[in-house]
Amino acid sequence: MNEIDIVLTWVDNQDPKWIEQYHSQLRLQHFIEVSGQLRFESLDSLQYIFRGIETFLPWVRKIHFVTADQLPTWLNQTHPKLNIVSHKQIFPHKKDIPTFNACAIEMCFSNIPDLAEHFIYFNDDMFVLSPLKESRFFENGLPKDFLSLKILNHDGIFSHILHSDMQIINNELTNKTQFFFKNIFNIFNFKYGFFINFRNFLLVPQRAISLFQVYHHPQPLLKSVLIEVENKHLKTLQQTRSSRFKSPTDINQYVFRFFNLLKGNFIPFYPRDTAYVCIKEVIDLEREINQLKPKKNINFVCFNEHPDFNPNNYDVVKKLISDYLDSILPNKSSYEK
């Protein structure tokens, strides 16, 4: 198997310099964030991502840790597999930083120094729980993925960003009949299960593709696809790069995955080894964690806050999540001092 890297993004929203820049840019742009600074709140569990990668994905060549010149105090900065990447290194136009927009950062991934062709994108709320081989993510040099058609409902800023992604995809879709026959076994595949195949059957006749199903877990990607999208749609990418705060007109990293799906450049595979925990109430999180504990077939878990989550509960939530992850990964990794 070819070398495989990991790209991991992180922000420290408790950093006084970051807080000052954040509020300064808000004032300069007369911008009002719906969720404000809470959108950047950390679960304080970053060390468990590094522990999971070292313990369960030992074949990873390098972790590219992308930050705004911020580093956790416990991080072993001299680790041979660690590449600390500043936003200053990857943004083509320095006038676009500081940025407080994850979409803008994602549009610069192709500029990460020494990034391998095959890499997996992690957010800082994604955790590996079990040993995995390279073949869980890539096979024959291609990402393992699934093509599931859906109807896009506009119910918030994220859906508008997905709409922007799909505009690029549908502009690339010059001949849908040709696309269908070229990718028939990627659209209809026994690995997807009955429901996805049936829904694809119903939605394929539509003139345009409304949406490819998304899922919030570690995503295998190809650097060459990022470069191809950038070369073809540089104006759109640059518009997002220059957007300091998340905007409905942005595109995000899903555009790279969607572009690759459109090309049929993947191995059909449906992930049934993931758990997504949406945190709304503490009692719900306790129940979800208790349900996770006996499951042996879950390789990944993502903890994500619900829009209605009460931020006053953060300390309790962080303790519950840390205790759970510590029961699986109690020992420090070599990425920790």
C-alpha cells in the first residue's frame, strides 16, 4: 500500500491572542456569528486522537497538525511523524489570515508541505477505537467510499454550503446518462444495502444531483483530486479562502469527496463501523456512552454538539467523554511529553 498520511485540524479558543483577533475581525467586518465563539469550543480530548492513531493506525506515515500557530502544552513537537503546519504556510494570500472559517482552511490542504497523495482527514472530534488496516480506507490506491443520492433540504448554513459544493459537481456533470452507465456498479452495489440502492433507483432519473450523502467521520482523500478541483475552480476556492467567517456561499471539504465520487474514482464500501453521538443533554450522552461500551464492531466515534446544547454543561460533558476514551486508551502516546 502507498504511504498514507493524516490531516488533523485544531483550534484553541481559550488562547487570549486568538480571542482578541476573533473579536477584532468581527468588529472590522460587522459580522455576527450565530453560535459565536462557542462554535470553536474544544472537548479537550485531542490527546486521545493521537493515542488512537498511534495505537490502532501504526502504519500512518505522518500526522499533519494544522493550526493557527497554536499548540497544546503536552504535545511532543519533535515527534518524527508529526508535521506542525501553520495557516501561514498554506494560505496563498497572507491577507486572508487570521481566519476563523474551517472551510477556508480546508481549501488550502493541497498546500500542506510533504502531504502524501493518500491521506485521511480528521476533525478534532473524531476518535479511533480499534485496530484497523490501511484497507479500511484505501484499496488499489483508491479511497473506499459510497455513492448515496439524497435530497438536499435547506435548513441552515451547512445545507447552503453543501448546495455550493453540489453546484460545482453539477457543473462538472455534462452528461448524466454517460455518468450513469459509466458508474452503474458504483451507484448500485450490494455493499450499500437495500435502502440506499432503492433510494438511488428513485433519484437517478433527476436532471441534476441534489446531494451525495455525507457522514462526519475520518475521510480518505487523494491530494491529486484536491489539486484538480483547485485548478478547475480556483475562483470559487479563493472566494472561500478569503471568507474569514463561515458563510452560506462557502464550499467545504466535501466538494473533494463529491468530485471523486462523480469521477467514479473509488472502491464501493459502506461504513457500518462508525458511531455518531450528537450531544444535546448530559443524560443522553451518558446513555449513548453506556450503549457504546459493549459494542465490539464500532471502530470510530464522533462526539458533536447539538445546536441546542447548553454550554453550561461543557465541563460535565468533557469529563464523561474523557473518562470513556481513557478506558480505551489510558496510556500516553509518544506524541505526548
